Amino acid sequence: MNVTVLGLCGALLVGIGVFAFLWQRHLLRRVLAFNVIGSGIFLYLGAAGARGGAADPVPHALIITGIVVALSASALAVALVLAHLHASSATRLPEDEP
Amino acid sequence: MSGWFMFLATVLLLSLAGALWRVWSGPSQADRMMAAQLVGTGGVGVVLLLAAAGDWAMIDVAVVLALLAAFAAVAFVKAQTPQGAGDPEDDADG
Amino acid sequence: MSLILPLLAAVPLLGAIAAVLAPRAGKGIGLGVAIVLLAALAVLVGGLNTPVVLPLGGWEPPLGIALRVDGLAAAFLGLAAVVMTGVLIAAPYRGAGREAAAFWPLALLLWGALNAIFLSRDLFNLYVGLELLTLAAVALAALSGSAGALAAAIRYMVFALMGSLLFLLGVALTYAAHGALDLAALPGRNPQPTDALAAGLMTAGLLVKTALFPFHAWLAPAHSGAPAPASAMLSALVPKASFYILLRLWFEALPDLGRPGFLWLMGALGTAAILYGGVMALRQARLKLVIAYSTVAQIGYLFLVFPLAGGGGAAQPWAAGAWTGVVFHALAHGLAKAAMFLCAGLWLAAAGNDRIEALRGAARATPMAVFAFALAAISLMGLPPSGGFTAKYLMVTSAFAAGAPYWALGPLLGGLLAAAYLYRPIAAAFAPVEPELRPVPRGQQAVPLALALGAIVLGLASAPPFDLLQIGRPEAAARGVE
Amino acid sequence: MTLAFDLVLCAMIVGAAICAAVAGTIFAAAVFFIVYGIFVSLAWLRLDAFDVALAEAAMGAGLTGILLLRALGRMPASEDRPGPALAPALAGAGLALALGWAFLALPESAGLGPVVRNAAPGAGAENPVTAVLLAFRAWDTLLETIVLLAALLGVWALSRDEAWGLPPGLPQRVRPDGVLAGFGRILPPIGAVVGVYLVWAGTSRPGGAFQGGTVLAAVALLVSMAGLAQAPRVTSGALRLVLVAGPLVFLGMAFIGAVLSLWQPGAAFLALPEAHAKSLILGIELMLTLSIAVTLAALVAGPPEDRA
């Protein structure tokens, strides 16, 4: 029961993150939404692996790998956003500028 | 005993909703950041209660949370200076 | 063999590390990696009779990760090796400045990511490989640092991140349902109601990464905004990696999930991509954008594999032909597109811009490059005797044999469109005027020529690659998905 | 009681996520994201995933939060109008519902837990998560350290040509007798001890190279932000050697296995000899920690910049 609550919470987080990723235009907010989706997926996977009583260590290892990959991607994305800001004085993609 | 710790942890967690409200309403950036620090401290408390109710191996997480909250505070303070590279004390003087 | 597979997976990564340590020696390191990998591939292909499996660290799946080489993997490893060798020879970066210090290690990391993907049999490992590929590709797309390239790189990253997350979500759901990540374990799984959702999420993510219409918006600006050697890698190789995973997923891991509606949708999107990409390529004034939109169209052909090699429960004699044809198309397009972008890079350097009018008279100034471009164009149009022709011939005959001639419409119209949009640069190059281009050394023109000749040879001598692809060919490629 | 706790926790997580998604200013959104990370690491404790809780606290809430705060400090406070909400809301809600249904429709647990726990002692690590990361799925872990390297190369490539060759990030200016400098002297030793402890404990207890490396990266960033030490130039050979040392040692060990396998049964690419597996794993972890710490610190510091 407890595990189901956390798994459904993960599903909800993915939905919230996808909403924010598609809705927001500011690129930093999209990076942030990307991280919310990522942690939602991890929570979903972790909760699914904990249903048998004893936690399954394989998802834990996958999730740690996933967190590192997400942090790497976020860092590159943030650096790109800042470089784009210096080059074009914009915090959005050209097609999203009002 | 562990049920009692879980009860305390739940109450402590609920009380952090107040901090969430402060993050939402601000109004200044420092208000929001201080509220986040409060959630960090409350989080450490919750971890300790969970550890008391379950497995003491959890306290490593409390240590890391406490440490990184302090680092985040420094990052916030630096971010208040021009280009995030100065010292707010200097900027206050000048 | 126990040494060849680790070499293929790890030598590009070691090369990248060496290039980080010695940025000035980047080119030498890259060429050294190319020699080792070409030799390793020659030994591998020479001795490959049945698929080779290597459980890493001696840990068999499901506990560990296994690498595997069959004909398909060998073909894509070979494509990556040939294109990367050409790109590394052609790339002009020297010294230890910003661009050189970034280009060599990133190009080698991109190669390492491609090889890791082509060898891997583990869904989560494929995710990590895709992320490595994406980060290296985005960084290369931004390499010039211009405002346009940075915006294109961010758009690329936004799409790629969304694609990765969807793929990862499908992988997570697959593990949750089956406790397995190994592709070989999935056909024998105990079917679950969540399988269709997991497969759909993985497929959606891979479609975004492959830039299938309508997820193509990021491709043309990113591929045309990158420096030419990077464009060659991004266009010829990177979308192939996610398509390769789609092939593995649908023809090996989950063929039982293919529904007629899904197969039809893939074919329809592929046909739409062929037509849309062709029309857009026709409307561009800049050569690199023509070539980039051509990639949007050429990616569409790949997706005809779903309706042509899938559908129907009974044995289909044409399914194997369609599957082989699509793989041929991927190979021929890779070679031809790399040649075209390298030519575009030469002309951009020689003319100062890449407008099509600037090419007028290029046939006199750079005859070898124009010849290379024309050969590559022959393959993209699907004219004999090129690899592109073999591929289209196989696709079109399977479409008629399957009683679904409408799937031949895309390849036939696409060939006409390709002829139309490639005619303009070639006509400009042969215009009888004094060229305004600065002359280009012949040595630099030789690399795109060799790659374009490769695309032609693939059609002239199609028997050896054809036989190679039959090694360990998935059963579903002959029997049909579903 | 535990169910009440989990329900409250999930409510807080979802509330923080929604606030991070819709908050009126980006700064508020970033602070909500940090708060969200703290709650998520509590959720990992509830799932008995202590290693993941550590990673989430250190990387998700900690370093990602620092990354966002630093980026915001560099940006003008621009107005932030999102696009139309209907289609994104439908997409998000649809996906959440589908995933929720799928979670309830999943078969009884199908994981590899028992298999891993049986094989872990032979792989040289009592902590099963460490065994998965450094033995069974070592290829993932190796590629992941390369992903970090690729991201850093990409970040450095974004510097302007004039700034190439300078140290990562902007030069930091700090009053020598100020609060910041003092803070910078007190905190790093504590952080360094915690970081090393997490790696050391990782083979048998929760922790490991990634968690420990992240804490050490935060220490390095603090030292730099407090102006106590100047980071080396991005062209520095020593810095580059430290960046690649972890993956290089890892790959080297892997290759020794591949070469040995030519005449020694049981040896293989990425296999550690069983007799020395434990000490080799610790050695690889220490090298990885060093590389991860420096790479992460450089990633957050950003591309080299002159004073623009």
C-alpha cells in the first residue's frame, strides 16, 4: 500500500513535469521541468522495485546512474542557455519569443 | 516506540507546509531561500526520526542534507552579487 | 573475438581520453583510433559466421550486460568506422585552441557512443549510450559558438532530452513488468497489459531522437549550423543510432506487439517525411539547409520497414527483402550524406558562404568535390548502380509483392524530389562561368570522393554486405512483425 | 502510521513539484525545486533505498539546486510568460493517468533482488548496489563517467575564444576578513571528511563514488566561491589528468581482463579477479571519486570566462 502511494506519486510527478516542460518557455524552467520528470521516473521505478517486500538493488543502481546522467545533461543545458543569453539576449527559443 | 517516532516525523513533516507557504509568498528572494533552509533543517529532523524508527544507517543522509543546505546558502548569497562573482559584504559597503 | 568486441567498444573512449590529455595531438590520436577500429572490424567481419555474444565481466544477463555482434551490428559498426575515418581525416582543427580542444575528444566520444549502442543488448545501457551520444552531438552542434548555432543546439537538446525521458520511462516500465533489460530475454517474456505502453513510450522517444516527421523541427537548424565535419557525423550517423534501436526493439525484442495500425502509422509518417523533407529541401537557398532537409526526407524511407517487413501473420517472402533494403538505405545514406556535408564544408571555406549561387563554376575550381557530390546525389536519388538504388529497388519490389503499392509512392516521388533539389547545386556547379571559389587542395577533395564512391560501391558490389546482413538476421525480419 | 507519513510526504512532494512548475518567478521555481529534492530524498528512505537517497540529496537537491541558483544570478530578471496551457495539461494528465494505471496493472514483483544478493559477495562488495554498479553493470557505470566527461567538454566548448585557457567560471572576488571567507574556511574540512567517508563506507554501507564525489565537488565549489583558492586553467595538464583518471583506470582494468582472457579462463573484459575484487573495487572507487568530484565542480562552475 505504502509503496503504491509512492509509485502513483512518481506517475503524477512525470505528468507535472511533462506539463511544465511543454508549457513553460523560459529555458531554465524547462531544464527544471526535465529534472522533475526524471525524478518522477526514478521514483516510479524505485517503487515498482520495492513491491516484493525486500527492495531490489538493480533499480537503485540504475537510478543512481540516471541521476548522474540527468545532472550532466542539466549542466550542459544550463551552460548552453547562458551562452545563448550572451549571444542573443534571449532566454527562450527564437520561435517562442513573444 | 517506532510508531511514536513515525507520528513525530509525520507531524514535523506537516509543519514544513508552513515553510512551503513562505517559499510561495516570499516576498523577497531571501525570504524564499530562508524558508528552503528551514525545510532542509526540518528534513534533517525527519531523517533522524525515521532513522530512530527504522535503520540508523539513514543518518548519513541527514549529514549530507545538512551539509548541502549550507552550500546552497553560499551559492544563493553569491548569486546576489553582480554576475555571481563578488562578495555581498563588499557590495554593501560600496 | 573476446578481444575484438572490447576493442570496438572501448578504443574510441580511450582515444577521447588521450585527446583530452593531449589536445594538440587530437588528429593523430583520432587517426590511430580509426586504424585500430578498421583493423578490428576487418578481422571481425572476416570471421563472422554466427552472432557473437560477450557477457561483460563474465556476468550473464539478466544480472549483467552482454555485447553482441550480428550482421546488422557489424554493418552499422562498419558504417560508423568508414564515415568517422573520413570525417577525422577531413576535419581541419589544429592546435590547442577552444575548437580543436573540444572537437577531437567529442568526435571520438560520439564514435564511442555509437559503437556502444550498436553492440549493446541491454535497454538501460542503450539509454546511457544514447545520452552520451546526445551530449556529444549537442556540443558539436554548438561548436561554432554563433548565435544561430547556439539556438539550434538548445532546440536540439530540448527535443533530445524529451526523447531520452520517454525512452527511459518505457525502459523503467519494462523492467518493472519483467525484471529484465536484455533484448534477448523479451521475446520469451510473460506478456503483460503494460507492454504496449512501455513499447509505445520507448518508440515515441526514439522517434523524437530519429527526427521522424513531425518531430523533425530540430534537425535542419542543428545539422546546418554545425561545422561541416560535425554536420557529417550528426546527419550520417546520429539519427541512425536511435533508428537502429527501433529495429532491434520491434524486430527482435517485441515483434508480437506490432499491430497493423501502428505499422501503418509508421509507414504513413515515413512517407510524409519523404515528401515534406523533399519539398522543404527544394525551397532552401543555402546548400547546407538543402542537405539537412534531405536528411529529414531520407529518414522517412527508413520507416517504410514497418509496413513492408511487418504485418500479416503468415510467412512473407518479401519481408526479408524490405528489411534488407532499409538497412542498405541507412548505409548508403550515411556514406552519401557524409560526403555531401564534407563537400559543403569545402565550398563554404572556399566561397565564404554556402548559398547555392556561390557554387557557380565550382566544377572548374573543385572538380573532384563536384564529382563526389554528384555521385552522392546519384545514390540519394536512387539511380543505378548505387547503394541507394539497391535499397529502393528492394523496398519498391516488396511494396508491390505485398500488394500494397502505395508504399512505393514515397520512394518513387522521393527520388524525383531528390533529383529536383539536388539538380540546383549541381547545375550551379557546372555553370559555364569563371568560378569565384578559391581553389581547394586535391587531398581535401579526396575524402568526400572516397565516401561517395563507397555509396556507389555498395550498389555495384551488393552481394558481400547482403550476405553479412543475413548473419543472425532476426526471425521477424523474414516472418513479419506480429 | 507509516501510511499517514507516506501520504503526507507524497502531498508535500507533489505540492512542491506543482509550485516549481507554476511559480510566478523563476527564482521561486528554483527554490521550490531544491525543497522538492529534499522531500524526494525522504521518499527514497521510505523505499529503503539509502544509496539513492544520498545521491538525490547530494545531486538532485544539492548540486542541481546550486547550478540553477548560480545560473539565475547571471540572468536578467526577465518576464516569464508561458505558452498556451491546454495541450501541455492534457499531455501531462494523460501520461500521469496511463502510468498510474500501469503501476496498478503491473504483475507481482519481477525484480532481480535475490539473484543480486546471492552473487554480490563474490563480486567483492557487500553493498548490493555497489556490486551492481561496479561489477554486474560496470559497463553502465563506465559509460556514465564518460557522460560526465562529455558534458564537461561540451560546457568548456561554450567559452568565448578570448576566454579559452582561463580557469573555469568567473574569477571570484571575496573580502578576505568577511563572513564568506570565514565560512569557506570552516565548512570544507567537514565536507571533505563526509565525502571521503561516503566513498570508504560505500562497499559495505550506503554510499559510494558518486555520492562522495558530489559532496567533494560541493566542497571544491565552496572553496572557489569563497575565494580561498583559484581553480586551475582548463588547459592545465594536471587538471585534465585528474578529470580522466577515474575512467582511465576503470578502462585500463577492464582491458587487462580482456587481454588475460586470451589464455586464462574466467578472465574477461570488465571482470575483476575474484581474489582481489574488494580492494580493486575500492581502488577504482577512489579514482572515480576524484574524477567525479573535479568534473562535477567544473561542470557547475561553467565555461572559462573573462570579466565580461
